[in-house]
Amino acid sequence: MIRAIVFNGKTIYRKKFHWMKSFNEAIVLSVQNLNKQHGTGCEQCTNGNRHSLIKNYCSQCGTVYACQNVSFEVYEGETLGLVGESGSGKSTLMDCLYFDIETTSGKAFMPSYKKGEHNLFHQTSQEQRWIRNQLMGKVYQHASRGLKMDFSSLSNIAEKMIAAGYRNVSDMKSRATELLKHVEIPIGRMKDAPKKFSGGMQQRVQIARALSNYPPLLLLDEVTTGLDLSIQASVLDLIKIIQRDFNVSMIIVSHDLRVIRMLAERTIVMLEGKIIEQGLTDQLLEDPQHPYTQQLVQSLI
Amino acid sequence: MNTILQLKKLSKCFKLHHLGTTIEAVRDINMELAEGDFTGITGKSGSGKSTILKCIYRTYAPQQGEIWYHSSSFGWIDLCAISERKMCYLRKYEIGYVSQFLHAIPRTSAREIVENSMLEMGCELQFAQEETKKILSHFELDPALWDNYPVTFSGGERLRLNIARAMVKHPRLLLLDEPTASLDATSKLKVRELMQQLIQEGTTMLGIFHDIEFMRNLCHKEYKVVDGRLHERA
């Protein structure tokens, strides 16, 4: 914001406030030519021949090409949206980035990991665990994948913090309590196990857990899918607050364009495992270029 | 006066894949805005007025032509060519856009909506709160509504909130897409008053108005769009 100072009807100068951030092009994550396939492939579908493919499935050998040559960047403090129909490879991509599944080929770099000189996918599983504990947080669509349903919410958060190297119990407890308060879990229920919680509360515990190690990158996989509208609104609101107050970068996966419109500045559209279009979110919604994106936007209710 | 925005041979078509056709929206638009100018655009619905604004704001993907903008952070840049990240930055700090619709997270109060647009620039909460109070009272939005959700607002109230949200940031360049379309006479006067104030502060504005008479003696320059082409009016 630049505030003009007016004197005798003339603009004298425009004041720049100290809190105004300057332009920042720092990259948090860079992904290059990521591929993920289920199956070994056959002559019909490898080596540039993709004749036998029906969408991203090889009718000859049954290989599924879940992600094909996916490349993109995530910048500091930005929220990147990822949309596409079911089966387009969104969740596979997220699982690859969080090392939940093995990537077939491709590179990923984080400047916060060894100056960004080493391909994350080529690290040992121990190193990958370290990366994910120190530099990432993830929220899964199904809370059962992200939380231990029988442990208390506090211990779920403590678990992630211990993995990230925290050792002081009282510090961990106060941090966990503060986070749960932030995501509006009542104090009296913090010791409850997530299995006793509603879907929306479980999602919020997951978000608190994901934030506990101050990660520079947060992966949110369909966080609002399956929640009723009012709970959805409170989760969206929470994400918006995190964007504002924590300066973390986020990748938000959703098939709901309205969710993406509210949260993401830039968006990637995936179809059959490939990125078919990317751009400013409002541009994708109002001036989509690819036939599939046009169809997607026209289907909006 | 210094030039702040210059459109050179801007054209925009829309390719509609499901119909297999291309629609030409605007063609060969040349326009120059001086810093601190208030420029009005008129024209029939569908003539391409909004397209010009949306091209500048990059809501529409650039195609042909150049849009040179003099940014206080980057100097002279072509808005059609800069990175998406730079555009996001400009949208946050320099270029504002007021549409006829209000997009906001559900269950966010009017006060929070305006505060958030300041907080995302990085200012302190207290400052954001003060500025929000100032602008909401200026627009005479009933204080009883401040902590209410906009879904329950009338069309005019929503629109005033929408304008407040953009104006509270005091952008250098403000694009107005029919900001007064559904307002009653009193609210229109309020908008006009605020625009006068913004002109005084040196904000450059480009606005689409159906009721140009209302804005007439405020506008420094007036254009008319006919079938996707721009004509200057005396």
C-alpha cells in the first residue's frame, strides 16, 4: 500500500509503510519431470509410443501412468491450487512429494534441504523421513491416514514434534495446546482420541499436527471433501488464517473449484496424470484455454 | 503528467472448444492513462468494456498487444509478459479491482473481509482495524452489520463492502467494473465522494460506468467501446 500525502490539492509523496513486503521470488519446492507409473510398461506404451493408452492406462500390459512429466514450482508464502477430476493423479502427486509412495523418475529440490542441490527422490528413506519431519506437513483426505485414531490429540501432535527432534515435554505440551486452541478444539477435549471426534474436528487436529514443526511447506489433500458446508467453512477460514499468519507455502488439492478460488493465487489443472494448464486462479476460471478446463468451468454450479 | 498505463494494440479473442468457434472481444485497443487521471469507459453490454479491464488485471490470459504499466516496484513492465508471481504481487500492493460480485470465504464478517485485505499485505492488526473502521463508516454501512456475514446483505450493501475492500488498500491503479450498477442514489453519492478523495490522493482510476452522467464531471477522459473498438469522446 502506498499512501499519498495531499497538500493544497497536490500529491506530495507516497508513503511506503515499513510492513510492506518487497517482491520475493524465493522457491520453496521445485519439481521437475516427475513420473509415477504402476506397472513396468510394455513396448506398446514406452519409448515415446503411447498408442495403446486409453487415457493413462495401457490396454496391453495394464500399466497405469499416474503422473507424467509433472513440473512446477512452489514459491515462498504462496498457495498453489491443484485441481482435476478423480483419477487425474492429484493425490498420487501429493503422495510422491511426501514420500508416501516411491516416485518412478523425476527430480524435486527444496532450497531448505542441503541448499537445494540434492534430488529429494534420491535420498535414503531415513533422509526422506527427516525431510518430511522437518520441512513438510501433510493433511490427508482421510484422517485415519494422518492420525493415530486411538491416541489422544495431544500425543498425535507430540509424535510429530518428537519426530522433528523436539524433546522437552512441557514445551511440546504447550505448543500442542496452543495449536489445538488455534484450530478451535475445546480444551476439555484435547486429551480425547480423534476417533471420538467428528470429521471436521479430525481434519482440524490434522492441520494442527501438520503445523507443529513449523514446516515451510504444507500439503493439503482434499481437506474439505466430505465435510458438511458449515464445517467446510470453518476449515477454509482456518487455512486462510494460516496463510496470513504463518507464512507457509501450501499446495491445496481439491476437485472443488470454489475452494480453490477462495484459497489459491495460482492453480494447476491436471488430467490423466499430466499438467494441462496452469495460471492465475481467476484466469483459469474466467478464461480457461484447454478444452478440459473449459468443460470443468462450465460444469460449475 | 506522467503516463502510468499504456495499452498498445491490445486484442483478445476467446476460443470456445465445445462450439469450435472463436469470438473476438476487443481489437486494437490503444489507450494511455496519466498518473492521477480518472478515465471512464462506456458502451453497450457485450461491447467489450470489461474485457479491457480484465486484460489489464490479467484475469484474461494475454494474447496480442502490450500493456505497459509503470510500477513503483518494478518500473516499466508489460503486464502481458510478466510472471504470474509478479502479477500476484502487483494485485496485492498496486493494482486494485472492483467487480460487481463479492467473493469471500463463507462465514467471514464484513469487518474481517476488509481487515483481511489489509492484513495480507503484512500490516499490523491494530492499523488494519482502524482503517477498516474508517472506511466502513465512510460508506455508511450500518455498524450493526459489521460483524455480520455478507450473505445476508442487500445488493447495495455487498457492493459497498466490495468497493471498501479494494479501496482500503489505496492502490495506485484502481480498475472499477461497474461499481455503481445496482446502487441507489445515496450510495452512489458515497462512492462518488470516495472517488473524489482517491483522485485527490493521486490514485489512477479506470472505470466502467453505465450511468456516465453521474461520473461526468469527475472523469478527466471518456472512452466509448463500440463492437470491440475504442473511441475517444470529447
